[in-house]
Amino acid sequence: MGFDWQSRAYPGPGLLVMAVMLIAVLIALGVALVIILRRPPATAHVAPSPGPVAGPASSALVILQERFARGELSADEYQRQLAILREPPHG
């Protein structure tokens, strides 16, 4: 009793479609894995610390300089307020 090729049913195009879908899913999983592994750690997105905390006089000076640079203060107003900031604290 030999093997009869004609008695076997042809699986049809469904098997080919499923094989292509399986390959596509495996490729998509591979790409997703590569993207996840190459992503920098979450801590890399945190803004760097500004350094040592500036005192109130130095931060006020920075604000004054920024306001003058934006044109919110005239040169006279800038000089007056700068002199006030440079005065030694009372008390």
C-alpha cells in the first residue's frame, strides 16, 4: 500500500496567508523590542538641576536684568533699582 498523493487534500491559500501573518507579527515584535531597548532611561528626560540655589538678591538681580533686556525698564529705572539691590541689608 503506497502513499496516494491525490487522496490528500490541498490546504489551500489559507495556510500561506497564516504563514505570512505569523512572519509579519514576529517582525513587528522584533521592531518593538528594538525600539524599547534603544530608548534612553526615563531619568534622562528630567531637566538638569539649576545648580546651587541663588539668594534672593541674586535672583532679584537676574529678574531686573531680564526686565531691562526686554525693554520693560528704562535705563534710569534700571539704575535706580540696581542701586537699591546693591545696598547692604538693614538690620
